[in-house]
Amino acid sequence: MSDTRNTPTLADSVRTTGEGVDILDRRVYPFERRWVHCATVEEVAVAIEEMVTQSSGPMFATTAGMILAAREARGAGPGSAGEMLRAAGRRLIATRPTNNHIRDAVLAILAATVDGPLPGAYGQQLVIAVETAAAEHDEAYLAGTRALGRHAAALLEDGARVLTHCWGDAYLIGAVQAAEEMGKRLEFVCTETRPYLQGARLTAATLVEMGYRPTVITDGMVPAALSDGLADVALVASDRVTMDGHVVNKVGTLAVALAARAFGVPFYVLSHAPDPRSPGIADVEIEHRDGEEVLRVLGARTAAEGARGYYPAFDATPPGLVTRIITERGAFEPARVSDHFAPPGEGPPR
């Protein structure tokens, strides 16, 4: 059994220093361990947009970026410093609009500082306040991830063969570590996840690092793999879950859900919480990236010259295809995921 005391490399991939923010370049990991240094909040925003960091990485890069923004505003006076911080927050939110964690991180830091108890903060006072708020937000996120992992692990049988899609990041790590603490040993099947191959590179590499031997399949093999009995359960993360139970995640997730339904395989979704600002799927902006990215893999062109690409970065899985949405407060039927916010003891069974 792997040692859960060891932190996987990708669980510590954004580091704030006195000189800026260093972000592990997930575009080339695990073949290279290259760090991208960002000296300004704008450089952090560009790194997020250009996929230097992915999954929960942009959330941690955002809190780090807000620290840089506070440092950049150090010379501004009361009021002006706050406006600079808010502008930086808007820039960061715009980088990846589908994932609400970036937005939530910005709003939490602003609420703890210039939009909350410190409206006139500036200079070193603002820097310290933002550093404190960022650290508190990051720790709350990680604590929620550990709780989520325990709820997920409780649903998985010892020896379960788990199909993943894309890179679940802290969610997946938390679930695997919780399963180990419960004495359960899992097996994994990872989709490669085009066009950035996050499943083949990031998920598989992290599972190997944790002591597992995952099986990698191409995205188009999911129905065949489930038909052949290669997996007992599908377990995916999410970039946003609406209050009515729609799941927005890396494109290809919907195909996994459809295949799971066709072959009677439970389809579980990991999410800290549904997004109160998204009552339904119409309230979610689905990011469309440059179609040119589909025509390349790891920098090499794979499509004929003259071909065009189409790249919706995310898709939406309707609640009817989801078995359970697992949050930090329990496992919910998708139609009742809003009960995540019910006071303890007042919600229905989860």
C-alpha cells in the first residue's frame, strides 16, 4: 500500500516566493519538470490561460496572483489600492470562465479585505491581509477536499476498478488517500484526455507516484472498456456543478456518462459544492478554446494542413446520467444536490 504521507508532485505545483509565483508547467509534465516564473499578476493570468496549470492549479495560482496584485498596489493610496486589487481579480476570473473556483477565490479574498472589513487598506497592511486571506482560502479548499475524499472512498468497494477522465487533481488524490486509510486498494483506468493528454500524463503519473499501475485508454475506448468489464465505477471531477445537478467538466465527460449508463456502471462526480450562482446550465459559460489546439498533441501537429479544429473545453452532463454528486458534505442525488447547503439535520438522506 502506498505511503499517504508522501505528497504527490502535482499537489504542490504553485509556490509563492518573495520574487513572485512559480508554477509547475503541466503542459510538459512528467517528461520535464519545468517551472514557469511569474513576476506579475498579468503573467499569472497568462499562465492560466495558456494551460501552464490546470484543474485545481488555476485556483491556487489565482490566490497567489492576488498576493502579487497586492504587492503591485503597495505604492497606491487608500481606495486606489483596492481598485487595483479588484481589477486584478477581474482579470484572473476572465482567464478560465467555466470553473467557478477562480471566481470564488477572488471574491473570498476581496470579501476578507477591501470589500469587507478593510475597505481602506493599502500598502503593507493590504499585502499582509491578502496573504492571510489567500492562505485561509487555500487551507479551507484543501480541508474540503479531504472531506470530499472520505465521502467518495466510502462509496468505493475494496478492489474497485475506477475509470477516470481528465485529471481530478486534489479531488482524486484525496479520494485515493482516504480509500487507503480505510484499508481499500483500488485499481484505475485513465482516459488519455485529448488534446492535452491530462489523463495519460497527469492522472496516470500521479497514480504511479502513489504506488498504482493504472491502465491508460484513449477517449474513444470508454464504451468498449466498460463493455469488456474493465471498470466497475466511473469517478470524475467537475469544474462546476449547477444547483439543479448539471455537471460541467472536461469535454468527453458526457461521453463517459452515456457509456456508464449504457453498461450499468455507476457514474460519480466529485465537487466541493454546487455553485449557488448557477441555478441551471444556462447560467454557465462554456469556454471554447482555439480549435488549433485540437490539431496538435504535445506541440506536434497531428492533423492534415488545411483541416480545422473545434474545441469546446468542457461539456455538460445532465443530472439524469449522474448516480451521485459527492461534495465535502456527503453524496447527493443530482436532483437534490442543492441540499448540500441545508443546515445539518434538515436535509434529506444523502
